[in-house]
Amino acid sequence: MPPKPRACRARVGAVHVIAPDVLEADLDMEDPAELEFDAGQWISVPFGPKNVRAYSIASTPRSSRRITLSADVEPGGIGSAWFRGLAPGQTVEFKAPFGGFVFQPADPRPPIFVAEEIGVVPIRAILMDLEERGAARAATVVYSGRDPAHMPYHAEFVSRARRDPDFAYHPVVAGDDAAWTGRRGTAAETVRSVVPDAAVIAYVSGGGQMIGEVREVLMARGLDRKSVRWEKFW
Ligand SMILES: Cc1cc2nc3c(=O)[nH]c(=O)nc-3n(C[C@H](O)[C@H](O)[C@H](O)COP(=O)(O)OP(=O)(O)OC[C@H]3O[C@@H](n4cnc5c(N)ncnc54)[C@H](O)[C@@H]3O)c2cc1C
């Protein structure tokens, strides 16, 4: 059972710009001193009554004293402004951990992970966690974005695919980025061409439209609705 959410306080450590509009921030836990969570879960940052923003934990449970968040600040609302304003030494308060977008270890079917842009955060955390625990499975990863600048962990996945023959990586770009020489199109089109049958369990994270399109493709293959697990960021 994942731990129950509780009020948390942490101090901001380093903040890094990892892509033009994507920042990573380390949070050093103060209360509790260690955060128990499952890879793929998220924290809830309050902005007044009934107004919160969710951020997936980009780091893995192995690092329980320091968690990392990763955000695309392009949307420009209160969540983005909060994230942009994070400065080393600042105290932040949030509730955590939340969410059921976590790996299902008892399911023997090969996993397919489908991420859109910053929606990759929980999927990358799950993949890193499985690898750290020596529990990695042969996995297919589809990563889509409007251009490579909006796919912050693309280079990391390319390098994992080079060293790990069980990691089938399929990046896909929707826009007309001149420098991109790889596959073009959508996540759903890519899933249609790389997933041969319904003998999979799918983990899909990003925008609602992409999730709906990917779910349709997989259900047309015969996968049942419950076998498509999803996290809707926007
Ligand atoms: C479970 C969960 C986990 C999340 N984890 C992360 C995370 O790890 N990193 C992260 O950056 N965001 C994450 N989000 C989204 C995050 O909670 C905020 O919605 C996001 O930061 C935008 O907040 P905002 O206040 O700046 O903009 P808002 O005012 O909330 O949004 C402005 C508009 O932009 C849309 N939008 C929001 N995010 C995006 C996006 N990335 N691309 C395109 N359109 C978008 C919204 O739907 C809205 O129409 C998560 C959301 C959920 C529900």
C-alpha cells in the first residue's frame, strides 16, 4: 500500500534549467525528514482554497531525503510562476504523496510507456526506479512532442536504448522542426505501428487528447480499458 498523503515542508536546493522552458528543482525534505512514496506519484502545491497544482516526483524512492521536481513553465499560470520563482534556501509546503499512476509489478505483460512532452516525468521515474532496483522489464517507450526542445529527457532515453537491448525507444515529433531526422507524427500513430498486439499493459502520460487517441488505438487492438493506465497533466 502506498503511504497516505501528509503535509510536508522542504527547503529548495539546486534549481537547473534543463530545456528552454523546463526547470528541475531539488527539494530537501525537512518535515518529514524522508518522504515515502512510489515512483510515479505526485505532490500537491496549494495556492489558496481548492486551488492546487500537481507536480510528479521526478526522482525515485531511493532518494527519500531529497526529491526532485521537473516542470514545463511555458503554460505561465500560477503553478509555472511558483516554479520559476523557486530559489535555493526557500521553504516550500505541499502535501504528498498522491496518485495511482505506479508500476504494476504483478502484471506479467510487457509494458508500453507513452509520454507526451513534460508528461514523461512519472514514466521516467518509474523506469529509473525499476532499473535501480534491478527489476527492469523489457519495455517499449514512445515519447512525443511538438519539437525536440519540448522533450527534455529524449537524450537520456537515446543513451539508455544504446546500452540496453530491452529498451525499445520510439521518439516522435509532430511539428516541422528542420533538424529532426527521426519519426514524425503523433504518439497514437506511433503506438499503432510499434505495438503489434494487445498482450501489453500501457502507461500513458501527458495531455488528455493524446491519452484519448492512444487509448482508442490500443482498445481497437483488443486491450481492455483497465489495461491502459494514464496520468492527465493537462
Ligand atoms: C497528476 C499531475 C501531475 C503533474 N505533474 C507535472 C509535472 O511533473 N511537471 C509539470 O510541468 N506539470 C505537471 N502537471 C501539470 C501542473 O499541475 C500544472 O497544470 C502546470 O504546471 C501548469 O500550471 P499553471 O498554473 O502554470 O498553468 P494553468 O493556468 O494551470 O494552465 C494554463 C493552461 O495550460 C494548459 N497546460 C498545463 N500544462 C501544460 C503543458 N505542460 N503543456 C501544454 N498545456 C498545458 C492547461 O490545461 C491550461 O489550459 C501535473 C498535473 C497533474 C494533474
